[in-house]
Amino acid sequence: MVATWLAKPSLLDRSLELPELEKGCATSVSLYETQTIRRQDHKAPLTSTAWMALLKDDTPLSALTIPGTHDSAAYTYKVPFVTTQTMDFKGQLDAGIRYFDLRCGLRNDIVEMVHGTAFLGLRLEDVLMTMYLWLLSHPTEALIAQIKRDRQEENSTISFAQAIISLISSKPEHWSTANTTPTLGEARGRIQLFRRFTGPSLWAFGIDVSRWQDNPEIPFTIRNWNGVQLTIQDHYAFPDPESLPSLITKKGGDISNLLEKAASDPDPQHWYINFTSGFEFNLYYQIPPKKLALGGWWVFRWEDGINKRLGGYLSTRGRRRLGIVAMDFPEAGAEDLPLTVLKMNFGNQTVPAWSDVLACVGLAVRILATVRSGSLCLVAGWAGASSV
């Protein structure tokens, strides 16, 4: 499986080919430009920021392929081993990201965004307000927020759990805090909580991922008492010194192995979460997350990063469920990587325009009439031939 990451990826198609709705309507543009797409019921066109509108209401969220970001708030702190993103939250939402990895700490009774020991200068309350406002104008979409307690409370009179409950309960209309997997229809316009923290009486508050393992070498599965199962790949650091080519190859193998496992699992209720992130810091090598994601020079050769290899890997696959793919710098290193990921929900097929359907029906009727009359003149005339 690792060998699939060693080949040079093919060039990505920058867009998801979509059916023509009307004369002059754009059908193939970049993810970051306005697209016009057709709903499955052939009703009103939607923009590219509403890709979930193409999917059926009865689809479990766990049955989708969902672009996500790792350490989603780490775009404010411009230090190589802290920064994992460039886009802010609105930029991520507009790019198609629907899963957010929110790592937090409680200081002075305020929940702040952090990455390890670094405070990122953002409050969780403000991050959530950005999501609320965005969902109000994109009601067909559903978000997933994994909220993690990433450090001990500081100078606070309440617990981390109490602070999160207070924030969520102040805007309950924007949340899905069930501990079971919702359908897309149930989650539209809301944020599904993945709870990566503990507290008293929280067993029914969000989907529990508090038994998350730290840097396991192989994927692990969380099995909750109510039957919800999540298999997670989050191998972000390796025990032995690894050169950049070796690190990319090994991390790529971790990613592709879980992608294949998710695609082959017939259970749509089983969640898969696949982190493409990683780094290395030791006496021999210092490889920050950005270099792993985007690539870099090694000796005298350029090494493509995880993002480009992931894009090439996915571009050779058809429609399939891959679960959540949480990325670093998803807008860079490969062309329209979030679009390439979410495209797995639709495959390469397109819905024909009604004019094409009617043309095919008309052709079939004319061929049938020709066969019944014993003459090929009609077909020959349609094809532009003189006669038979």
C-alpha cells in the first residue's frame, strides 16, 4: 500500500465537472470561484460552498467523505512548529471544509484556542460565532467540531467542561449534541459535537471521543456504549529519525491504509477519521508540518509533500466513502485539494442536462421508426450521410 504514494501523482483536474443548467452557465471552475451545480432533484442551482446540498437527507454523516483541518485555529501563530493552517475559519468553510479540530484551554474563565503551550489569540466563542453566521447563509451544510481540552485550566473558577456546556447551551439551535450518529438531514444547519474532554454527567453530551490515543503507530477504534464506533489514524511523530522522503512515505502509508479500510467497510455507521498531519523534531532532522504537507528540497531533489500525493492518489479513484480527512494547509501543495476530497462523494459521473436526455430519446424514437419501416434513410440523414 505504501508504494502507491511513491509514484508521481497525475495532474489534478481543477474542478468537479457539473451539468450545464442553462445557456452560458459556468459548469467547470475553481473551488474558490463561484460554481453552479445541480441538485439531485434538478431544482434550484447552488454554489460551491453548498456541496452537501447534493446529498440525500437520509445519509448518515459517517457515510460521507468530509474534508477537514487539523489544529484548525493554528493560522494566527507564525511559528513553523505551531502553524498548521493559512486560511481563517471563513476561508476554510468557503473552501469546503466541514470538520474542525478545535483545541482549547481555559484561562480566566474564557475558552481560548491553543496549540500545545501556545495561545493563538482567538476565543472559542468568536470561532463559533463565525460558524453560526456562516451556517445561517448556508443552511444545507452540516459541520463537525471536535472540541479538545488541550491544557490545564488557569486562573479559572469553573471547569473546562462547564465552560463548554455554557457556550453551547447559549446557542442550542446551532448544535447537534446527540451521542449517536445523525443523518445529514438532521444535521443540516448545525454543528455536530465530537467531545474530546470529560466531566460529570457528560455521557449523553455529543459523540464521545475522549479515549483518543496519543500518537499511536496503528489506527485505533473507540467503541462507545451506545454502538457508535470511530476508527482513527493520528500518527503524527515517529520514534526514529526519518529523512524527509522517508517521513513522507511512512506517513503516506498510514493515510492510504486507512483510506482503503474506510472504502472497503460496508457499515455506513462506522466513522473514520484520518489525519494527514505530522512533523519531526530531533537532533538529526527538523521537519515542520508545512514541509511535510507541501514538500521540500532534499539533497538536490524536490520531494512532493503529502498534499500533492494525496491529491494524485484520490484523482485515480472513483466514488467511495473515505470518512473525515483532516489536513494541514489544504489550500496549498496541490490544486483544490478540498474539492478533490469532497468529490469522492460524487465520483466522476455527471448528470446529463435535460436537453441531452431529450435528444437521446428523440434519437431512439427515430431509430425505432427506421427499423420498423425497413429503411435506414432516417438514420443516414441524421448522421449526415447521403443515403444507403
